[in-house]
Amino acid sequence: MSGETDRPECTHWIGVEQRHCKEATGVRPYLTGPRCPAHTPRALQGLKENEPGPGMPAGAWTTPSPLSDSRVHDDRAVASGKRRSNPHAYRAAQAAVDHNHERPTA
């Protein structure tokens, strides 16, 4: 490991020269492996590289998912018998719904 560097190298195979490119400047990861700007998939097709976009919105991962709300309604539907399920899921849903509501004691 003493001779290895942490910088990635382009792994494109240059068939005419029977060697890998091994360029280390401007290398980015792709599905086909790390590639230098001359050997990106678009460059090999003779196309111009896409301009970088704005990226993900700031609140993309903090937005609440509607799935959690639907699970509550689904448990209620299963517990009421309006939605078919196996007996194990039916008992678990009944327990979850009954646990959320207080029962009057006689």
C-alpha cells in the first residue's frame, strides 16, 4: 500500500494501445467506473457534457411522508374488518387501534 494513492484513476481501456488510461485529473465516478473527462460515457459518444444542475431542494429529506398517515388509516381499516388481511395482521391492527383509544371502565 505504500505506492498506492487515494486519487482515483481513469479505468477506461484503450484497446489500440492495450492499456488503461490511468489519467488522475478530473476523474469522476460513473457506472462503468472512474472516468477522466476524455472518457466519460458522453465523451465517448461524441456528445457535450451536461451542465450541472441545482441539485436536490433544501427540504427534500425533511418533508413528511404521507405514508405514515396512510399506515394509521390502514390499521383502522384492517381492525374494523373493512380491509381483508390475515388473522395475525387483523389482531395486531386491533391491538394498535384499541391501544390508541381509552376504554371506559365499568
